[in-house]
Amino acid sequence: MATLSAMLSLLSTLAGHVAQRAALARLLTVGRPAHALLFEGPVGVGKSTLASAVAATLACLRPNGAESDRPGDACGSCRSCLALARGEHPDVARVEAQGRTIKIEQVRALAPRLRYEPVLGRHKVVLLLEADRMGEEAANALLKTLEEPPSRTHFLLVSSRPQLLLDTIRSRCQTLRFGPLAAEEICTVLASEAAQRGQAIDPALLRLGAALGDGSLSAARLRADPAWHPVVAAVVDAVVHLGLRPVGHEVGQVEVLSALIASAPALQTGGDADADPNPEAGTGSKGKGLDRERLLVCLDLLRAVLRDAVLIGAGIDATSLPHAPWAAALQGLARRVGVEPLASAIEELERTEAASVYNPSPQLALEATLAAMARHARAGR
Ligand SMILES: [Zn+2]
């Protein structure tokens, strides 16, 4: 049976999701968790880590009771917990996509072990990460198992696209929903991760990462990486100078932005790779040109900067905004151009984003968008 990563997650120490963690703690102490639990919510908010913590508690021989100050946590010291911490637990299996899908062989491979009683822990646990990536055969094989659940066994399904799961599987699961993390929660986690690595991290960059991560810890972690700073600075520079540079300079500007994004740390696909009808142009291409993935990153960053300029123009206190370090320049832009042309520029971005799936040339699309944004800026006051 495959094993968990060599790390024991405890429910009480995880970030965010206070109400859901309290509900899980109740379920694990005084409740009766269903044979199948579905952890659903956006990418990168900690669903897998929470499911791992629940797996640890279900397997633990002496889990904390309801009266404990950390109810529902695994004890951390029994044979089961020690095996999990070593990453080798015979009763806890972790199934994840091989390539793009979870294959039927992976689900079938669970069967022999599910017939027996737990070897080490209190319960057997199967963690199915990105469960929506099960192909039809795999899903039907799992459904058969869920229809006659083996004794003392729990299935923990994790999914950011639960609508792709079979209805018959969903209806057998007790569903736990997780929303985006708050920016402060993300900042706290990123700061503590940096401290653990002994790294000093610029608080402004942390706030920026948290804001651009849009509730996803993994996206925020990436955006707070100092290696992303030159990209953000170049995007801010492009926005601040909207309409001031000669017509046609967008060609060179897009080349600079593409090269900067290409040399920044790789983005996660966000589990949407399947939605891309043109996968060879998506994540994973190593060229310096602007592929669709990089176009979308660029549009996101541009929109975030423009949004801050609009808010500053509307009189919002700039210190609380993600792009606070550039507040003076953005203030200047808002004063020079006016708020409405900036809002029109945001609409241009949104149109480009919506059309990006069908656009054969992300490079040309971004050039045209920047040119249109510059026209709006010139038309301003
Ligand atoms: Zn334990």
C-alpha cells in the first residue's frame, strides 16, 4: 500500500478553516464519520493537508478526546502516529493521479489490503487526492467498494472540481466544504514557513503574494517568492506608464514581460490543465515566448495593479493594498488618467482573458490588449 509523505499533520495546528476544523474535531471525537468524506474547495487552500490530519486521527490508537484542549488531534506518539511520521503506514494509503488520471489499476490495487483488519492503526484510511481525476472505470470500481464499505475503513476524497465526480459517489460521501483562505491567514502561514527555513522575508512581498494568491496558499507562496518581484515591478511599470510611451512599443514590452515570467519560478497548473484545449501551449512549455499560461499570469498581475490604482483613485487608504510599495506612482497614474479609463482598461483585460482559450497567439493578444489599454489612458483627462 502506498504511504503518506513522512509528515504527521495535526488538525489543531493547520492554517485557517476554523469552523471546518472545529466541525471535524467534533466529528472525530463525539460524531460518527461516514465511510467516505469528501473535502471539496478551491485549489491550494489546504484540503489535502486537512485530509491527511483526519487520516492520522482515524488511524491513531490514542486520539485526543472531546475534553482535550486539542480535540480530534492524533496523539503523535503511538505506533500508528510514529509509522505515519516515518511515511510508512500499512493501513493508510494515498492514491493520486499518475499523469492526468487515477487509473483503475490504482483503485483495484487497494482491494486485497481492504479485506483485512487494520495492522497497526484503529482504522484503515484511503486518501484519494484530486479524486475528480478518476477515469470512468476507476470511479466505478471505487463506487463498488463504497457500496459495500469494508469494516473499519474510511475513504477521504479530496477535490477542487467535485462537479466532475460521479453523482453516485458524491451521494455516498459526507461533504466538507472549504473556502479560500483569508489574506491574513496566508501571510501567517508564509511567514512561519519562512521562519522555519531561517529566511527573512519582506512583509510587503508577503502581503502582495497573499493578495495575488486569491485565497490559495500555493499560489500565494509562489507570488511571495522574491524571484517574482521583478515580474511584479515590470507589470507595475507598464501600468504606471500607460499612454505615455510611443504607440507600437508594446511589442518590446511583451517580450520583456514574457522573458521575466519565463525565468520566474514555475506556476502550478491549478488542476485546470484538462480544460486547456491546447495543452502544448500551456504549462510545461519551456520556451521564452508567451504561452497561454503566461498570458493569464500577466493578465492577473495587470488586473491586480489596475484594481489598486482604481481604489487609490477612489480615495482608499493605499497602505492596506497589495501594491502599497508603489502607492505614489499609482496615485500619480490615477490622477493623470482618471478612474473610468482605468476601469475600461480592466475590461480590456477581461475580454482578452475570456477569449484566450481560442487565441492562437497569446503574444499578439497581449500586445493588442496593452495597446487598447494605452488608448483608454490617453483618452483620459
Ligand atoms: Zn497516535
